[in-house]
Amino acid sequence: MGNFVYVILGVVVIIGIIAAAVIARFFGLWLRAMLAKAKVPMWSLIGMSLRRVNPAVIVDCRIMATKAGIPLDTDLLEAHYLAGGDVIRVTRALVAASKARIDLGFERATAIDLAGRDVLDAVKTSVNPMVIDCPNPAAGGLPIDSVAKVGFQVKAKAR
């Protein structure tokens, strides 16, 4: 009977050490999320690690979105991460679109990202459109010359 108590006590101690190690690994992330009012449960952090999702990226993006007033669920961020998307760029694009009062939802932003486009650059271009001068005025600014089929000379500048 005495050995049985020691075995049970040993199992409890080993389980306690494992639990303490897991909590110590994720406590900093959990505390950072709690202090930023972007709550992420400890179980969710453990699950992310088991699914091979970087919990620090998800927590940082959730904090960024929460501070910008954008409600994002960690499950959506995880799903985009697992799909191979760039969660950080999507979150930054959502924040930039929100500040510029551009209607951009999470689903559309992730679709743009997964299509291979840079969603953050698309939002920035919407705010500050790119102007391309053809020909470049810094290189002399000569117009583009061409001759039409009927013999007219066409000179063009485009912006």
C-alpha cells in the first residue's frame, strides 16, 4: 500500500511539472493579450502550438486589430495562417483601411492575400494613388511618337 501512494504522488508531481512548463511557456503571451484587452484563452494558445501555428503572430495581430477597434477572432486568424496567408500584412491592411474609412472586410482581405496580391499595398495605393508618367519627364519628357496607317504622325504623353 505504501508503494502505491508513492507512485500516485510521483505521477501527480510529473503532471504538475508538465503543467507548470506549459503555463510558463504561454504565460507571457497570455498576459500581453490580457493587458491589451485582446483576450486569448490559455487553451487557445496551447491549441495553436499543437496545430503548428505561431501563437506570437496570432496574439500580436489580435492586439493590433483590437487596438484599432477591429473585432477579429483568433480562429479566423489561425485559419488564414494555416492556409498559408500572411496574417500580419492582412491585419495591417485592415487597420490601414479602417483608418482611411475604406470598407474592407476580413474575408475580402484574406482572399486578396491568398490570391497572391499584396493587400497592404492595395490599400496604400487606394489611399495614395500611383501616378506613372510616360515618358518620364525626368528623362527629357519627349512625347512618344508614332505614325498611323494613314500617314498621320501621333505624339502622345500619358499620365
